[in-house]
Amino acid sequence: MKNGSDYINYLSPTGLIGFWVLFIGLLFTGIMFYFVFFRFNEDDVSYKDKERKKLEEENQKTKIAKLYPKGKYWYKFFFGTSPSV
């Protein structure tokens, strides 16, 4: 007949169940470390997102160009003469 302490020995790190619990815990910790520190730093920008950002940048440049036009009129307005190009 076994004592109650014999059943607890299976859960110790040297016991059968304890070894597998530690092994699975280390494996899980390693996988989480990989996903948090290595996969997080990868640049996973989709093609559509790159296109959207490029389109937004172009729209921003056209809006800025409308606000600050570079024509002969503006040059003459600020400097009083036409630019000599």
C-alpha cells in the first residue's frame, strides 16, 4: 500500500509528471519569448497598407503644393520682379 507522499513524488521535478510539466512549461516559455521579442520586431506591412501610405503621402504633398504654389505670380508678388530662369 502506498503512502500519500508517494503520490506527491510523481509531481516533483524528478518525478514522471513533474518532468513533463517542467518540459512543457519551458517549451511554452520559449515559444512566447519568440513571438514577443522576435516576431514583434518584424516589419509585416501589407501591400495594401504600403499603397495606402504612399497615396496619403502624395495627397499630402498636393495639398501642401496648393497652399504654397511656386509660380511666377508669387515670385513677382514677394520680390517685385520676374524670376530670370
